[in-house]
Amino acid sequence: MATPQTPYDAVLHAARDVTRLDSALDAEMLGAALLGSVYAVAEHDREQAVREFVAGFLAATSRRRSAAATTIRAVFASLVPDAAGAARVRPGAHAPAWAGQLGRVRLTGTWAYGDVYGDQTSYLATFAYDDEEQGGPEHALVALVDHNIGITKDVFVGGPAGRIVEQAREICTEDELTWFRTEDPARMHAEVRRHLAVTDDLGELPAQGSLATDRALVGARLAALPGPAPSAGPSGTPPPTDEERTRLVRAFLDAPEATRFGLPEVADGELASLHFCLGLLLDHAASFPDADPMRWSPMVAELFLLDWVHRRAVLDMDDAAMLPRVLRAWAAYAARQRGLSRAAADRTDEAITEMVPEFARLYSTGERRSPATAAVAQLMADGVDPDDPEALNAWIEANRHRLTDDPA
């Protein structure tokens, strides 16, 4: 046959066997996979890109009368009901019997599970069609929210729903560093939507997973969940104010964890490094979408000690010697404040200890410094006072070639 001339023709060709599918669920999964290619290649606001594609597709195919064309139009309209023209779409006279079940699902349960540190939360919801024979079996939506990068990292729609729920429950029961609970559907809706909005605008999607292929169906299923209360504000912990930071530091220095690491007794010459390091811990926590200064895990510690601090701060030798000790004490204190188990606290402490040699290596090589941090480090190494405008300007002029040269 001739090569399709437009993206809409290509979609019609890919959906040519849609009427041979066994259920509405099969058709919705096929439709979502087709729209996944649009989602994946969009450069920004992917949800809007899909919506615009569906609107264009419905307009371009409005006169197509084949059973496959009218059926895939109905599938797209059920997946993206807010696309222009979707409300006017009806299954054709020769559509499969299951076409009347497209999108006609009810929520049967919602749960959440994750790690005790708060790195990731998976939200799980199950749905059933009004007519299981035509609609398809009960199925599950799973959305993985990564709190360290503030996105919905992956989504999945599939079944059997009961087995997926039980597998998640069993895994969490066997692992003391995880939890599983029944979830408020409105909260699931709000959290997954909020983080999906960030994902939709990423320049590059997370690798692997079924994010692109299932995204449209996930959006349709989320719409079946109750929305958050109008009075509900954004969730998460805002960064502490300056006064709150001061109180946090004072409380920490009075805590047994600080005493165990000898921090309240540091020499006067080390006090500046101690408070500088504490400030870095709080600054790092404030860089997360959920800026909880008490949320420390092996992963958060790694992000801080082996990446963030090298890109964002200039450490002298005293600071570098002090920082791992301060981090271990603060992480232990934070674990107690959050009520984490000894096993959870110990795992974080062991991870930090194992990272120290690599932290020291990165500090000595400076290989992860940002250009700005590297410039400040060089300025300090040259003995220039950053608070002396004349000395600073003279240094910049003398080193302009180093500051402006393209490193490539």
C-alpha cells in the first residue's frame, strides 16, 4: 500500500485492526500506546501536545466512515475527552459491541506504598468496567512518584488488579524499610497529577518504563478519581524561614546525636565550618520540591555528598573534614525525629560512611564543580577577598580568558 501521507494517516493505518480487539480495555491500551508516540516526541507540555493532536486527528478524520476509523476516533475521544471535538464523537454503526464501554469504569480501591525514608511513593488504584464482559477485566493503575526529583517517574496500567495489589502488599510486608496503606483517592489524584505536570514538561523523559505508552490512559483513569477539596493547598513541606533554621540548628546541637559526634565541643576555630556545614544541609533540603530538612536517606545523602555540594559550594579543608561528620549526626537526628527504625537509621549512616572516600576524591579533584563554583574556588586559592570590590574586579579582568573560554 502507499506510504501514509500524514501523521493522522499513519495512526489510522496502525489502528486498522482495532475492531478485532476483544474489549474496551484492549482498545484503550492500544489508543494510549498510539498517543504515546506523540507524548514522547513533544518538546514541552506533552499533555497539551497530545490534546492538540487528538483535536487535529478528530477534525482530519471526521468524514472517515470505516469501522476502524470511527472506532479509533471513539477511543481517542474517551482517552482525551477535553480535546476539541471529542464531545461530539460517537461510535459508528459498525463499531464493536465493546465501544459502548469505553471509559465507563468505576473506582474499586486505592492504596499507596513506598520506602520509609520518603524517597519514592507508589500510588495504586483499581478500576472495573460497568460491563466486565465487554469492557474488560478489573485492572490497576500504578504511578511512581519520585520525591527527590519531584516527578511522576513512571506509570503503568494493567492487570490482574487483585494480583498487583497483593504483590505490592507482600513485598512491603517482607521489607521492614517499606510501608503499605489504604490511600485517600482524592490525595492520590492530587499527588499524581501534581507530579505528572512536572513530568509532562521535562525536556527528556525518564528512560525505560511505560510512561509514554500509558500516559493517556492514566490521565483518563485519574479523571475517575475524586478531585482534591477546593480548600486544599499544595502539599509538601515549604523551606524553613531564617528563624526556623536557627531553631532547627539549636535543637540539633542540643540533641544526643550531635553530642555523640562531638559537635557541641568543637574548637572555636571550627565553629565557622560547623555552622557552614549545617547551612549546606538546610540549603540542600530546601532545593527539593518537598523541602523537609528531616528527610534524609542513603539516596538523599548521596545526592548531597557526591553531587550537590560540589556544584553549589566552595569548601576549604576544614569544611571538607567537618561535613561528613555533620551529615552523619544530622541524619541520625532526623531519623529519630521522624520515628524511623534503628535499621533504617543505621543503613543511612553506613551509606554515608561508605561515601566518604569518594567525597574526598571529588573534593580534591574538583571535577564536579560548576563553572561558577570553580571560579570562586580559584579566586579564594589566589588569595582574593570576595568582599573587596577592587581586588575582585582586578582578578576577574586578569582571568577573563579562563572565565569565558569554551571548555569544549
